[in-house]
Amino acid sequence: MTARATASVATLAATIPEPLARPAGRLIAIASGKGGVGKTWLAITLSHALAQRGGSVLLVDGDLGLANVDVQIGLAVAHDLSGLLKGESAEALATAVPDAGFSVLAGRSGSGALAQLVPEQIETILAGLAAARRYDHVVLDIGAGLDRTARRLASVADTLLVVTTEEPTALTDAYACLKLAAIDRPGGDRRVVVNMAGTQATGERTWLTLRKAAENFLKLSPPLAGVIRRDVRVSEAIRRQVPFLTRHPASEAAADIGRLAASLAP
Amino acid sequence: MRIRTFRARTVAAAMSAARAELGPDALMLGTRRVADGVELTAATEPEEEIAPVVPVAPAPVAAPPRDHAVEQALAAHGLPEGLRAALATGPNLAARLAEALRFEDLPLGPSGALLVVGPPGAGKTLTVAKLATRLRLAGQTPRVIAADGRRAGAVEQLAAFTRLLGIDLIAAPHPATVLRALAQGRGEAPALIDTAGLDPFDAADREEIAALAAASGAAIALVLPAGMDAMEAAESAEAMAEAGARHLLATRLDLARRIGAVPAAAIGGALAIAEGGTGPGAADGLAPLTAEALAARLLTPPSARPARASAA
């Protein structure tokens, strides 16, 4: 252990510009394959809940080119992920969300430059995120779709939350997400979140269905990270561009998110 | 995976409809009752070869800017090249320190417990005495536990302070007695635990501290003298971070001329900088160390170190 410690500090002192590249907090990536399952809302609200539990949290909008975390919570951002390509630090590019205790690294860029990143640039961005050692948790919202970028982002996560709803189409895409993640990172930590569930019981049934398919076809048994019950106030909070936990802290969905955060940061 | 739902009057009828359409290998995912029978969800998985995503080499980024005046100042404090480059990115060192390092208060709420650890002679006992004094002056009655059972006179030294403060010193020479002492009065006042000097590079020493922290729920703060060698400090901090240390207490800031060990330890162990020892006084010899104060000291040449404050 000490040999490793010594070697890594020695490397640290010899390399530029990555002396701060100690692994940061846990990278929690959120993916679904399908759009419209409430992934971005979940990423925002989970970041908020993790921050309320006392951790320092960076929410990274990895829906490159179509990013909208900042819009959902009415946050004016001056910088975005493209700054990482210029060697700036994630800490310097992040914008604090007032009264919510977490920061956002936006994925929207005025120039649209983030929409057409080549794989090499994705790696540069990942290296920049790995160097963001100030945070206990880095929550990465991965865009819809299962393209190379989404798969690469998902593959570096310490924990991958695969989001589905009770719809068969969402279930099919969540399954595809799990399948690709298992190919890209065998043995990784992957868990299922059922969002917009009718009840806790129907949400669990959806997870069991997905798990049964994964067990039979993929020999995987993804555990349930949490069920988030449907709440009409979610879209109301989004319309008003206010973080959900700020507006409806006592709602059932807030309690569900709180339990999810507790399972990720005991 | 292809998912289809089938409705029929009976499960058997739905299953045969599923097999007819999806083939004999169709997987029955589940059924539920609907108005006129059952709804069956079934799936098939086509055979396909999918290659894993292979990472490529990252695109180069422009080298970060360097401020040579700041870099020279950091070199004078004994910071090695890599750490200098990380911190001397611009003229505003305080802003860079605030961005690259963490500055946090110690977790000393009513139910807080702090294991104060470090190599022999780092200043653990005096630091515990100073923290206890500060809490006492704030109207609290911290529980002070001497877990330093090995060194002759260690308990007596701390006892001299606690007597002055009107606090009972709890001598706990074994981990089990530390746990018992912590369990009593938990939630009423923070607990400060003075520990025996350890070797950060000794796995058994680290494990002992990690086990005590895990069993007691106490946070670990590492005490290092500000004047030690910067690389030695970085490696010590990294080793102790593996044992669970999260905060850094830098002692003897008033005596050291070169304090590169402070940022080096914070970076090496990803430790939050909490306090700095600024003088011998129990009441005023320890103060929260801010990015501004640390930057000001690092930008002061070693030969121009501020004069030592006199004992209170």
C-alpha cells in the first residue's frame, strides 16, 4: 500500500498538469437509452439530495450539444464542459446552484462545439472530470441514445444508474443500456432506477421484469437502486425552473429521491 | 431485446400466441390481469456481436498558464515541480488554493469525535489542548480522551491542560476503553482523542487507527508540522488518507520558515485544510487556516517569516 502511495505521489510531483489527478469522489452516471424518462430531472434532484446529505457534489451535463440542466433549474452559466478541452479545471468551470449546495458543469455551449466531439476530445473531458478532486460525488447525466459517446461516458462510471419507466419502450432501452454497459465494462456496478412509477409495487414489478430479461439473456442481475413515484409537481417545478427539492421538499418523489441518495451515500 | 405484449382470455392462450409470434425461445417476462383476461409480456433476444467501446488517447490540451513569480515563491517553500505547476497557474494564489484544495472546519459538532493522529512530535497533544481550550471558551465541555498509552508522561502533559480547563481527562490506553469513553456522553459535546505517535508508512499503525475510527465513528485529522519536507508530508498524507484521514492540522506555522509541506500534504492526501498552529498559547495558538492566509504565507519569502507571537 505504501509502495503504491509513494509511487503515485512521485508521479504526481513529476507530471504536469495533473498533480491533482487523485481520484475524486464517486462518479455516478445516469443513463437510460430512451429520452423522456426524466433522466435529467433525476440527475438534478439526486445531486441536490446528495448535497443535502452533506457531500460536495458536481453535476455534469453530459447530454452534449442538447444539454439542458441549466435551463431546468434556471441557472445562468458562464462556462461549459468545452473549457476542459482548453485545460481549464472542472472546479473553475462549475457554477454553484444558489441555496442547493451543489454545482453544475454545463454541457451547453453557445458555439455548439460540444455537439460534434471526436472520441479523443471525450477522453480529454473524462480526464478533466477525473481531476475534479474537490467533490465527494460527481453526477454525470448522459444524453439519450446509445452512441459511442454515451457508451464511453457510461463505461467510466463507478456506479451506473440505468433509468427506466414502466413503459415497454423505456424497458427495452434500459435493457440495451445494461447490455452495452456489461460489454464495455464487465463487472461494473450497475443499478436500476424506475422513475415515474405508479406505485412502489408497480415500480418494483418493472424492475423484476427487467431483471428477469437481464438474467436470462445477459446472465446479469442488476439490483434495484430505487423507485421514484410519479408526481405531477415535477413538471410544474421544471416549468417554473426551480429545483424540485426546493419547491416540494415534502413530496413523495422527494422522499424517494432521498432514499436513493442515502443508498448511494450511506 | 424485443418486447411484445399479448392479450388473451387465459395465460395458456397468451403464451401460445407469444410462442407463435416470437418463436419457441420466447421469454415470458410477466403477466397481469386485465379486464377480459390476461396480458402477457414476452421478449426475445436476437443473436448479435457487439464490440466493446475502446478508449482512445485523449486530445492534447494547451499547457496551463504559469505565473513565474508565484512559482518562484512556491519553490522557495520547498514545493516540488509538479505541485508548483499545479498551483502557480496565475497571479492570484489564494484563488487557486481555494479552487484546488479544500478548506473546511473540523467536524466538532455536539456528536462529533475527532481522532488526532500524526507522527511522533508533530504536536498532537498541544493541538488537542488548544482545541479543547477553544471549545471551553465557547462554553462547551469537550470530552478529552488520552489514547496515548505508550509514551511515558503523555497523559500527564494533557492532564495539566485539562486541569486548567476544569475538564476531566479520560485516560484510555486500549481501543476498547476509547470506545467505552466515547459512548458515554455522546451527543452532548464533541470528543477529542489524542493518540500515540504513529508511522504513516507502517501498515499496522494505519490499520489500528482505521479500525478505531471505524468502530467509533470518529473523524481522523492528521497533524503534521508545517516545516517538514514537502514530499515527505505529501506521502505521509497520502498514506494516512488510506487510513481514512480527511482533515489536516498544520502545526508550528509560526516557527517554520518554509511551509510547502502544508499544500503538499493537502494535495497528497486530498485532505481538507482545517487549522494552523500559530503560536504557543493554548487559547490563541491555533486558528482556522484559510486560503488567503496560506497564500499570504507562501508568498512571503522564508527569510521574511513574520516574528513569532509571544506566549499568552
